[in-house]
Amino acid sequence: MQLTQAAPISAVRLWTGRIISALMVLFLIFDGVTKLIKVPQVLDAQARLGYPANDALGIGITVLACTLVYVNPRTSILGAILLTGYLGGAVASQVRIGAPLFDTSFPIIFGVLIWAGLYLRDQRLRAIVFPEPK
């Protein structure tokens, strides 16, 4: 399958995408590291969601691995898909405990921003989403 070429990216679009993506990556690294070092507030939040403290290490490694795949330009679309799954689990956990709307929508907003940043900076994704007519 050959993808059609998307129009060149404007500098504003490219930098907007990079900035959005960078902010998401910084948050996800922070999220993963706080789980790895087992920050007490993070463990308390996990406990409220029904996850034992022992799960923090695995969850932290998972989010950091998915973020690493997202940061690599060659695998960024796969990374966005993996992060969407991770954030979907966060939404499901919030819904399961009956969390307030903001807590439930927070991971959804991050998922949208992850894809928006990638869409703005990646011609391959735009060519897949909106292919040029032949």
C-alpha cells in the first residue's frame, strides 16, 4: 500500500504540533517516574482506583515505554495508539469508581492532545486521515 504525499507542513503547524507533543511527553514522563519511585500521593491515588502499590512499577514502566515509542518519529503513530490504550484504561478506572466528570475527562483530553500534536507535526498521519484524491 502506498500512501499519498500530504502537503508540506507550515512552520507554525509543525512547531505547534511539537510543542503540544512535548508538553504531553513531559507529563507522561512525570507520570511514569512518579510511579517508578512510588511517590506516596501517587500510591494513594492508585489505591483509590483499586490498584495495589505493587502495580505502580509495572504501570510506570508501561507508560514510559509507550511514551518512548511515541517520541521516536518512525514509531510515533504506534506510540499514539499505545498511549490511547493506556489512557483508555485510566478512563475506565475513573468510570468504575464513579469519579467526577473532570477526573474522567482528564485522560480523554490528554489523548486528544497526543493525537493533535502528532497530527500537526506528522505528514504520514495526515496522509492516512485525509488522503489526497487520485
